Amino acid sequence: MKYTRKATPVVLAAAVALTLTACAQSERASGQGGASSGGDTKDTFTFGAAGAPEVFDPFYATDGETFRVTRQIMEGLVGIKAGTAEVEPELAEKWEPSADGKEWTFTLRKGVKFTDGTPFNADAVCYNFERMFDQNEAAAAGPAEYWSTTMGAFKSKAKDSLYQGCEAKDESTVVLKVARATSKFPTMLSLDSFSMQSPKAMKEGDANNVKTQGEGFAYPKYSFNPVATGPYKLEKYDEANKTVTLVRNDDYWGEKAKTKKIVFKIIPDESTRRQELKAGSIDAYDLPNPVDWNGLKSDGNKVMVRPAFNILYMGLNPQKNPKLKDLKVRQALLYALNRDQLVKTQLPDGATVATQFMPETVSGYNKELKAYPYDPEKAKSLLKEAGAEGMSLTFAYPSEVSRPYMPNPQKIHDALRSDLEKVGIKVNVVTKPWNGGYLDGVDNGQFDAWLLGWTGDYDSADNFVGTFFGNYDVNDFHTKATSYGKQLADDLAKADSIVDKGQRDAAYEKLNQQIMEEYLPGLPISHSPPALVVSPKVQGVVPSPLTAEEFSGVTVGK
Amino acid sequence: MLRFIVRRLLQMVGVVIVLSLLVFIWLRSLPGGTVSAMLGDRATPESTARLTKQLGLDQPLWVQYGRFVKRVLSGDFGLSTGVLPGRDALDLFLSRMPATIELSILALIIAVAAGIPLGYLAARRRASTLDNLSIVGSLVGVAVPVFFLAFVLKYIFAIQLGVLPVSGRQSTGLDATRVTGFFVLDGILTREWDASWDAFKHLILPALALSSIPFAVIFRITRASVLEVMDEDYVRTAESKGLATSTIRSRHILRNALLPVITTIGLQTGGLLVGAVLTERVFSLGGVGDALATAFTLRDYAVLQVLILAAAVTFVLVNLVVDILYAVIDPRVRTR
């Protein structure tokens, strides 16, 4: 009796297990082969990603983790030449502007198909643009961010939009119309958000049906089932195991991808990514901590340093601290900063001192400009002239964040603060978590001075200086409160509308000089190159200044 | 007994209602927010205002709470804005739960399987080498931060010896079938034994790291409790009656000594949930703890609300089970 009682649960459990076993079927493809392809390369390239993709429709994304995945499966009319920030033909073989820069004729590549078998042609291009233009209120308020910032408006306010229409001339000729000539066009079409996707799949998956629900956005089915023309296609997103698997598109129009599969393994913790690389369970990962670069190299890995395409600056708010209204004070601050030492001691190898508000990889960069030298004596005398000796300054930095342009905000702040103190400035230190008051504080103008930066989206001076000072009414540099703010914004708009590249670049070079010598709305600090690390077995990764690496040429040795 | 259970469940409903209000207000009073998390350094004052309005976050708090309650009553707990944008927060919780349960169960098994026998032996051989060693071990278990322990374990077993995986729930490329979301169980159900074994191997290191604190606590309570019971009159009586040592140990000492231990195990569940946040993070195990950490940095309100309320419910339920177990072990509780 006693034994039966004890045995009952065991028997029950066994019975339940047996019943369950009867219901569950293995769904494995028979003969699933691991890494058993012939030859001396593996058939999977495993990449350690820092975060999960938001959605798989890049039109509704702004983050690098999403774009890293969609870039492998999608292409735009305009592409980026590997290893540079220059545009090159992708789905369009060539393009030509009209004399006034308002009509662009694109000649499309022939014989390209989406992975659902439908053809890529002029009608598909126009369908894509009309789809992006025709967004509802929910999508326009947030998810379709890249269209908002580059095109300005959607169909509901068609007059304010840069995009003015698309016309399919014949099977492989498309004309795109824009409201005015701008330096950003057609370069902006290289943005991942503007990739060409299958009209059929978008119709079936109700691609534009973004809704606000409660305090979040609900995305349509298509957002998780993208169909495009790239060298890979999405196989599956295994959320439970935090992996995204891509498989080669065997019908790709160009050179087929060299490795059959790409797996993105999502590992939020940076030191865990490093350990995974060491253990050999991933082949590469993004943004290794600069502190680890030497260690990674001595383990035989390749640390690939991308040309810097970003800027770190110290923002200044003259409305909060009236002393900053005087150009001499702002110049004094810049003379006081020992940026050479900062770059050598606190920033990764290859970081440089900023001479202007854009890195040298951007067209319109002024090579003649010299960095303000480190000159504490001059800083002191300028402060004296301005009657600002011993001024106090509330200088903020963010915690709980690391950005490519600012790997360690606290250390950078420490160094800059002690430089300012050396010339007699009283610095009040404020620190707040990045998304715990810091970004809001900058937007609301709470600090006298703060650290922030920007990573460029594409090769365009307007994407840097235009973003910073182009919007006269509201910008982080508070130029509305200055005598030059209006003039600067107007000049930037004028430069942006010059059709001829040579003339346009010259205009930006002049503006960069004026910004640094006459206005100095903030203090440019440095450009830091972000890195990417790959194991010694990996070949064919080309580091991109835009962090836009394409993996179809990658092979992984056994 | 039934009345007792019903009363406790009703109390739980009250707790959840009050807590939901507190959590709602607390989350929104934190600096930063969903909108600045979504826009990051691309934010402009314009885009921030537009998005805040679209999501209804510009409304007074009581209006927002009213809407929240109304939606919850119709079964809608809101959508994630950061962890997995667009996903229903409750679904997200349910899909993340299996990983955390697998991890917690294994951690608890390790803690109990090591803590109780060691505690008992240490008490029986007080001041012996075993006793001293175990005490030092349990102190280390409490004192060493989980992430450091995790680092050491990974370094030895994953990198130097290469016998266990560094992180994750399952190796990539296994193509395992998903049934319940419990990877170990799924492998058994579908007879994909390799998948099951692989998932189990992924659990060992995180479970060891997570078990360190509950192990230490269980060990110390067991030891203290056994020492106390050994001195009781009824143990002496049993000995003088000439009962077999094994009977005395199992029936008189262990059974009585285990009462406080059981309560402790119940209380440790709360600690396990806290520990899971860190452990899942460093082992990149996509469970509830990992979701909680991500949701917090991204101010994913809907997900945070569901996770915190679910943690409260779990805590109450586990302690209810503990109280019932208590009654099973100690007949006196039943009659009360």
C-alpha cells in the first residue's frame, strides 16, 4: 500500500509524458546537415549582434541592428561602394538629373527578380515610392522616421514634401520628381530605409498598416516577412533562442553569396560577445570596447577600424548661461581644451581632433582649417577680455551609455573638465542616465554645456551641419538666440540647393570656416573610428565608414 | 484548507490592483521615457512632441491609467515599444517565461540538492573540516556577485576547457522543433535528444551561478535547524527507546528540521527572480530577467508593467504553495 502510494505520481508523470510525446512531432527537415559542406569553408557565418532587430521592414526602423540584417536581404536604387561613403549603382545602373535638379531619370538594372519571383521594374520602383509617401498618421508620427527627416512630409501634406512623384517611362526607366534641388538627392536613396521591396508581398502583408495601440505601435504582418532582391533572404527569426537566420538567395542577379547562411546571434552583453568569439561560437562582432582591442589582436583576431564618420561635440547654451553669448568666451573654452591629449589617452586608436563639425570623409570638408591649438594662456586672456574670469559652467555628461563617438562619456568629461578648471572656470558637474533625463535635459536646454555627438547617415554635408544648425526655430545649439542663427540657417539652405557638386562643396567649405571662426555655436571635439572584430578564419569583410558592411563576399575557414 | 486557499487568492487580487497603480505611476515618474528611448540621439524637440502626442503620453496620468485599466479589462496589456516592438506584452512575457522557469528550477534543484544534505552533514559533524569548508563556501556564495561568478565559470568551463557553451539557450544550426518553449522538454517530446541535451548544457553554468545564493541560504538554515532539533527532548526519547538511527534521522530530525527550510525555499523564489535578471543578461539567455533589463533601459512601459505584476503574482503563488507544503509536512498546521 505504502509503495503504491509513492509510486502513483511517478506512474502518472510517465503516462503524461508518453501522451505528450504522442502529440509532438519533430519538424526537422530530414537529413539536416550541420557544417558538412565539402571544401575548406564553413557554410555558416555567425555574427554577434548587440541587439535584436526591431522590425524587418527597414522603412519603419532607424537602428543599426535592424539595418545590419536587412542590408543583406535588400538593395536600393543607389548603393554604397564597399569601404567608402561614396554612392555607386545598385538596382539602378545610372541616373541623370534635369538642368534644374528637380527631375531625376534612373535607368534600372534588367533581369532582376524579387525572391517571390515577381519582376523588379519601373512599376515596382514607383509602387515602392508611393507606398513610402502614403503613410498614415501613426506611421508618420514615429516609425517612418527616415522619410520624415529626409523628405520632410507625407502624402497628407504633399506640398511640404521633397518627394513630388514617380513616373514609369518604360519597363526600365523611372523619373523621380523632387520639389527643389538638394545635395542629399539621390545620395539619400542609399539609406537602408529606402530599399526596394516586393509590391506583391507588401500588398499581401498589408505593409502600410501601422497602428497606434495603447502606448505602442502595432506592425503589419509584412514587417516580419520581408521580400526583396538581395543576395540573402530571411529564413527565420527564432526569438526564443535570440537568433536571426538568413539563407542564400540562389536566384540573385549578381555574384552569388559565398557562404550559404548567416546567423545573427543576439548577445547584449559586450564581454559575453568577446568570450563567444574566444570560444569560437561566433565569427565576428560589432563595436568591441576600445580597451579590448589589443587583447583581441593578441588572440589573433582582426580588429577592423572603420574610417570615422561621426563627431563628438560639446554643446553650449547661451540662453542658460549668458556669458556664453560672447564669441571670445566660446573661443576661450576651445583654446582651453587639450584635445590632442584627449584623443591619445581616452579615445580609440585612429581617433582625431575635430577641426570642424564634420569628419574629413564628408564632401564639403574644409582641409585648410586648422584645429584650435591647446593654449591655456590665450584662453585666460580671452576670458579676461570678455570679463568672464572665474565664470561658472554647468557641464553635463550621460551615464549608462556608450556611443561610437563617445565610448566612455565619464572619462572624456573628466579630462575636459580638468582642462576647463585649469583656466579658472568653475565647473558644476551634472550627470544623468542617457535615457533617464540626459537626452530630455539636452532637448529642454537644462545644461550650460554638455557632451553629445552624431553619426552620419550618408555622405552629405547637410546631414551634419544642416542637422545641427539648419533648423533655425529649434535646434540643440539654440542658434535662434544668437545674432547669426538666421543667416547661418539661410546660407545652409542655399548651399544645399546648389546642383553643381564642385560649387556646392566650395560653399560648404566656406561655411565650415565661418562656423569655426565667426560663429562657433558649439565646440567640436573629436572623431572616433568604430571597430569591428573578426576571427582569423574570416575573409572578405570590408569595414565601412557608414557601418554598412555587406556580407555576401564573406567566407569562414574551417 | 480550501477556504484558506480562496482567501489567499482574493488577497492576491487586491495586491495586484494596488501594485498596478503604484507601478504605473512610478514608471512614468522616472526620468526619460519611451519616446526618448525610441528616438535616441536622433531626437529633435519636434519629433519628440509629435511622438509623445501620438502615443497619448501627453495626457494627464489619471487619464492614461484609466485607459490602461480599460484595455486590461478587455485582455489587452499593451504593446512592447522596445524589447520587441509591436509584440503584445503578455505574449512576450509568456514566450520568455519558459527560459526563466527552466533556469530557476535547475538552480533550485542544485541549491536544494547541495544545500540540504551538506547542511545536515555539517550539523552532524559540527566543527569538522567539512563543516568549516561548507561555511566558507556558503559565505562565498552569498558574497560573490553573480556576474563575477558567471565570468569565472565561463572562463574555466567554456573557454579553457571548452566543455560547456558560453551563452545562449541552444546552439545555432540545430534546427530544433519548438513545442512548449521549454527547450529541454521540447527535445524530449519530439525525441530530438541532441536538442534537449544541447539546451541542458546551456543551462548548467547559468544555473550554477544563479544557485549560489539560494544554496548558501538553504545550507545555513538547514544546518542551524538540524542543530536545534538534535537537542530536542523527543530526539533523546527516540534514542533512548532504541529506535534505529536511520529512523530517528529521517522521521524525527529531518522532518522537523525541514519546516523552516521549506519556508526559506519559498522566500528564495523572490531572490531567484532578481538573480535571473543578471544571470540571464551575462549568459544572454532570452528569459524574463533579460527582457526586464532591456525593457527598463528602453522604458518599455507595457512590458515592464506585465513583468512586474507577473513577478508579484508568482511570488504570492509560490508562497501559497509553500504554505500548503508546510501543512503537508506538519499535520498541526492542517487542523488549525
